[in-house]
Amino acid sequence: MRPENKRMKAFLKANGVAAQPKWLRAGSLKQTWRLENSGTPWTLDLAAKLNSLGFTDYDGRPLGQFSGNGGYFSVFVRGHEELLTATP
């Protein structure tokens, strides 16, 4: 796992969110995080938790009921780009 993804995973875990992160460098959703956990349903509580942590959807809007992919926790979000680089 790339270092930035490890840092994001640790950040999410410390804040009570179990997810597999991936920073997307290229493509139509470049410069977003993909956060997913196929065993977790997408709920408004989860959306509110991610919103409170400072994430937005890929268009910069708050996450909501229909942000998840087919009702599962699989979202593309922006925020916390500071985790892309190691802090001394």
C-alpha cells in the first residue's frame, strides 16, 4: 500500500471509520480519494461522519443519502490532501 493511503487509513481508523482508501492520481476523478468498505452499507450517519471530518464529494458538495455506490460504502471524496506528504 502506498504511504499516502496508509496515512489516510490510519486517519480514518483513528476517527472510527473502517475503509480502504486510494488516492487517484489520474483519470476523470483525479485528485480524489476513493473510500470503500464493501461490507458496510452507506447510511446518512456515515455521510455525516465523513462530512464532519472535512470531506466533500468530488464536486465539493456535502455527502448525502445518494453519495454511496448502490447503497454500499464506496465514495469518491475530496479533502485532507495534507496526508499526501509525510509530516516530519
